[in-house]
Amino acid sequence: MSVQVTVEEVGVEVVLPLRSAVLRGGGPAGMPGDDDPATVHLAAREPDGRVVGVARLSPAACPWRDARSPWQLRGMATEPAVRGAGTGRVLLEACLATVAGRGGDLLWCDARTTAAGFYERFGLTVVAGPYDKPGIGPHVGMLTAVPLEAQEASPTP
Ligand SMILES: CC(C)(COP(=O)(O)OP(=O)(O)OC[C@H]1O[C@@H](n2cnc3c(N)ncnc32)[C@H](O)[C@@H]1OP(=O)(O)O)[C@@H](O)C(=O)NCCC(=O)NCCS
């Protein structure tokens, strides 16, 4: 794998342009909770600083499974030009590490059905759906337990 991205915690303003372009067709991309102090925004940057991947994590009850400290993944996207090169992998591994680093024991998401295969590669399993999200399309509920050892790879805040 030749990808050279590094992942760091960033302010919401850093993730919004790519989130908008990939997930909202260029439209408004803010989500409720973006400014909550517990919400974590991650950006994957190439060596020149360009943001090529984004994701958001926030503590939130899981609709499908009880957990001591569940976290929700939202707004996961990579730049179309870099897809298939490992950016999504680095970013999702950083998500798991970030949740583990904050004591989380479960990661869940509403996954676009087109992305479910990606998440499955990293241990998430489909537990609900498919169901429609108006204006976006079909989704499935996915989750994984977060192993404590994922904490070792946690990105620097
Ligand atoms: C889903 C997404 C984040 C994946 O990012 P990426 O940078 O292409 O991911 P990677 O290159 O790290 O891929 C990691 C592995 O997953 C596989 N993969 C990537 N996207 C996949 C998909 N949609 N379905 C199945 N497998 C996929 C890759 O082939 C790769 O496999 P490998 O390890 O055998 O080489 C990206 O395609 C994307 O932004 N899609 C549009 C937005 C979206 O749907 N976001 C999710 C919303 S829930």
C-alpha cells in the first residue's frame, strides 16, 4: 500500500468542503452536533497538506445494540481521485483508534449500501435495514465492537 496520508483531529471547517463535495453534491454539509465539544472531526491529509479524506465521530446511543460507550461514525468520505489507494482504510483505522482512545466500546453508522462492503472489510457487520434516507438513498445499519488495542494507533489530538 503506497498511500502516504496522515490523519489528524481538525476543526469542522476543515472537513466541510470535502463532506459537501462527496456527500451533499456541493450543498450545505453541516450536521447537528458538529460543534459539540465531544464531537471529533478527522481529516486525512496528503504530504502537501491537501485534505483527501474526512470523517466525524460523536458519542451517541446505538439504535440496535446496547453498549457502555457507543460512538457514531458520520460524514465519511474520500476524494474521488484517491479512492482505492488506502485512504479510506487509514481513516477508518484512525476512527477506531480514536473511539478506543476515548474509552468507546462500540462504533456504529448508517452506511450507504454502496459503502457497506468497505465497512465490512474492517469488521463492521450489517445489523439493520436496508432503509431509505430521504434525498440520499438506501442505507444499512452497521456496527462493530471496538477493541482496546485499537487505542495504540490513536492520532495525535
Ligand atoms: C467508501 C469510501 C470512503 C472508501 O474510501 P477509499 O479511499 O476508496 O478506501 P480504500 O482505498 O482505503 O479501500 C480499502 C479497501 O476497501 C475496498 N473498498 C473501497 N470502497 C469499497 C466499496 N464501496 N465496497 C466494497 N469495497 C470497497 C477497497 O477496494 C480496498 O480493498 P483492499 O484492501 O482489498 O485493497 C469512498 O469510496 C467514498 O468516499 N465513497 C463515497 C462516499 C460514501 O459513500 N461514504 C460513506 C457514506 S456511509
